[in-house]
Amino acid sequence: MKDELEGSAGGVPEGAEGERRHIAGGASSLVGVPDPELVPRATRRRFTAAYKLKIVLAAEACTKPGEIGEVLRREGLYSSLLTEWRRARDSGALGALEPRQRGPKPPSAERMENAALRRQLERSQADLVTARRVIEVQGNVSALLEELLAKSAPETDEQPPRS
């Protein structure tokens, strides 16, 4: 009797609890159809300056009510983007419509030249310190030689001259 209850007709169902059951002919069995449970990673859209300008001009060409909304729906854009692109265009900077490069800005030519001049100054100052030490040592050597000459000179003066 216990065997009858545990069979496929009743009792414990096959598979784990909460597990999805495979339905024959379901969408997941079709080849080329993506699994609906897996969502591809969203990527941020980037628009070129030419595209932005084209959309702004198309929106300005609209004369009837609702045409701008139609353009935005067709392109999959929000009205805030159109407003932002119009402001960028009106500011006179066409480059403002291009996406900006992110990250730190490269140093200017002036800063690079200043850095090179600072390095050259540091090397020159180090060379100057070395030269001053050499001059100081040469002065000490000269003074020492003068003292040695002065001590040896009286000794040579006291010896009788040879005949």
C-alpha cells in the first residue's frame, strides 16, 4: 500500500520542490529563441553629433501638434534629450554635442614645459652643490699644501749651503 502512494499517481511529485517543470513544445525548447529568464546586460546608448543634429533639425521642422512626439517615439528618445541637445546647439559649441572623453585631462604643453624646466633646475642645483664641494676640497688641499711648504721651507733654510 505504501508503494502505491509513493508512485507517480500520488505522493511525492517527481523533481524538487519549486523546480520549473519542462513543458513540451514550450518557448525554451525552440532553437534561436533566447531564454526569457536571462536579461542581457544593458548598454548605455551613445549618440554621434551628426545624429543629435539630425534629430534637433527634424524636431524643428515639425509644424503640427504631436509631430515632435512622433519623432521622439520613432527614435526611442525622451524629450529631455531633445532639450539638452537644443541647449548644446544653441550655446554655439558643436563640440558640445560630441560625447566628452571621461577621465583626467592630459597635461597642457605649458605644464609639461614647466615640469621639464623644474627637473632641469633641480639637476643644475645638484651640480652646483657638487661643484661647491669640489671647490671647498680644493681650497682645503691648497691650504694643506701651503702649510706643508711653510714647514719644510724653514728646515731647508737652516741647512748650511754646500760648497
